Amino acid sequence: MSEVALPAGFRFGVATAGFQVEGGYNDRGQPANNWAEWEQSDRVERSGVAVEFWTTYERHLDRAVAAGCDAFRMSVEWARCEPLEGQVDEVAVTHYNAILDACHDRGLQPLVTLHHFTHPSWLGVDFWLRPDSPERFAEWVALAVDRFAGRCRHWVTINEPNVYAVQSYVLGYFPPGRKLNIGKAVRALDHLLAGHVLAYEVIKDRQPQAVVTTNTYPMSVYEPDRLLVDVLLARSNGVSRYDLGPWLRERRQQYHARSLPAPSRFEWLLRKRINSAVPMEKALPRAVAAVYDSPSERTLDVVAIDYYDPVVHTHLRVPPPKLWDDTVWPAGLTRYAELNTEPGLDLWVVENGLCNRVTGSLSYPRRDRWTRPRYLAANLGAVVAALDAGIPVGSYYHWTLADNYEWGSYQPRFGLHGIARTGDGIEWCDLDSLGDDSAGAYRRIIEGLRAGDRSVVSST
């Protein structure tokens, strides 16, 4: 069996988000974010202590190291650092710096996200519809980089801007809970992408050696996914502002022609509807202006993707599917890595994970019988296949280390480690919520791939 050679500097990690793991948000006397009203009105389950990362971060980092990781994705939360407008909580800043120090002490390279679906409540739930949102976000980025750049040089500006806009204004699963408002979703996307460009410039001005990206959730429909990256890279591909519309239409046709699987009738109609709703010449005007007015020809240092279930029509069934019903398609990871490859840029998989459901103390097996060790072997096999095909994959982050708060509920479980909730807090489990040693499986796969042994993964 032939060996697999990982690129120099390849990183294995786990991905987390502050609001989902830290605990201590949206109750009396605590920092409040854009989920506060929904939590306080019991529209969603309360986040509470989450998984106590804020107070027990060393335990989390030790578990990541034990799983074989040498990278750790986390966020620094705007609402915690600036709980009131213009008032910086220096105690919180110092605590985040201690977490970053603890990462380095353990050989974990931090990848820090600056907006992971949350912002301070004082900005309002419709913050990203405001005309000044890109500039206001850039002010937060300046604050964060000034405080944390000495301990971090790898940054994600905004996590999954496409998911944030769709969940907030099309599906209604995130605050403010609007539904089927494509106009507001496109405006939010425009401001989010412009915010990324301004943030890129802020970071590079303060830290020229930084590596800066934004990560998208791959989708089989062009406009809410690949369009965003194409806008960011158009100028560096030699496309003038006046030629952008035709070039994007051509990219859309290429993307659809190369996408798999072939679209169902429903997805074909969905693509056609979105194509007509988002004319290329008028798409994302604030973002396009930011790209072409930037002092940097390219405002993306790596392409980053979060791979789960990319086929859009599978998410729009009636009744709406739950996370634990997501279709598993490991070979699609290789395919979408290829679709997102750009000359001269590495590609990072910064999220990839499997969900199952837990209610109370009852854990439900997935209906398709996938387990997390099998999923890890299959999806890392897809990464190996991508490397074999010459795709410059530079890192892989599993979502996530421990079962956490999944945007309004503790029922969805993604963790390598299960978490039991008691009246006194939380208890870690060595096994995941399906009863498998997923952390051990991840460690064995990592050790095998680092040794060049591809027998530890599955062929896709």
C-alpha cells in the first residue's frame, strides 16, 4: 500500500466557537450578544455554562493534545471584550491572552475567529443590515488585533457569512428570525463580505505576516457560496470592475457544470430562482467596491471551507431536516476541495463533523448508522484523495472537541467527547455521545497519516 505524504506544516486540529463553549452569556450581569433576547424569552434553550471553556480551558486544550492535535480553532468574542459600546473589558482581554498562551504552551497553533455568528447585543439583531456595519466591524477587528496579535497570526475574520445570512433572513433559525427575505439576506452578505475586506486591511496593516481568511460553507448553489470567494479573488485574477458581471456568470456556469451530484428538478428550479434574484452586475455592491478600492490586490490568503452536506435541496425538505439527519457524503469533500482550489493559495478544511441527537440522557443512533470513527476515517480519506490529486490542503479541523451549544439547543452533538450535564455543571466522557472512542480514533488516524500510513483512512 503506497504511502501518503502530508505537506510540510500540515495541521490537524479541532474547531470551536466562543459562544458555543465558553458559558456565561446572556444572563443577568453577563455579556450579552445577539442571541440574548431569544434566550431570555425562552425561544431557545439557554446556553448557560455551555461546556465551561472560559473557566476550564486548560482541560479542553489538554484533551485536544491527547487527541493528537497541533492546532486549535477558537474565537475571541466581541460581546465579551466590548460588553458596552466603547468600553473594553481588559480583564476579558487578559483572559483570552492566557488561553492563547496555553495553546502555545501545548504546541497548539491557534486559529482565531473574530465573528462566529455573534456580536454584542447593543448593536441590534439586524446589525449586518446597517450601512455602517462593515466599518464598525473593522473597529472591533482593530481592537482585537492590537490586543492579541502577539499571540496569534492566523485569523478567520467572519465565520460562514453565507450560513449567517441564510439562517438569519431566509430560514429564520438565527436572530432576528426572518424567513424567505432574499433581499435582506443579500444585503447582509454584501455587508459581511465588505466587512471581511476591511478587516483584512486592518489586520495586514498591524500584522503584515498574518494569514487571513474567511470560511464558507460549500453549497451546490453558486450565489450563496462560491460567488463570495470569486468576488474576493476577481481582481487578483485580472478581472476589471467593469468585466466582473460577465466573469461571474461564466464562473457560475463552470461551477454548476462541475458540481456533483446532478441537480434534482427541485434544485434546478431553486438555482434558476436564485440566479434571477441575484443579477451578477448588481451582486454585492459594497463588497465589490471594497475589493476594488483595497490597497491589496487580493484580500484572501488561503481558501477555507467548512464541509458538511453541500447539496442545498436536501436541507429544504418538508418538514425541515435536523442536523442529525444531514446526508453523509465523504467523497464530496474531495470534490468540493477541487471546486474551491485557487492557484497560489492553500486550502484549509476548518470544520467537518458528524451530528447525532441526545435528549436528556437518551442518545439516538443515526438512522444511516454512521459513527464518528467511521466518519473521521472516511473524511480524512477524502483529504488524502485531495492531496493525491494535487490539491494543496494545508490543514483539517474536526468540529468539534466536546458536545456544545448548537445555536439554541443542546440536542445536536458533534463532539469527540460526550458531555453529561448535571446540576453542578458538566462532566466529560472519554467516549462520544454514541459510545465510541472518537478522540482515540482521531489520534490513531493522525499518527498514522503523519507516519505515511494510509491504511488508517477509508477510500472514498
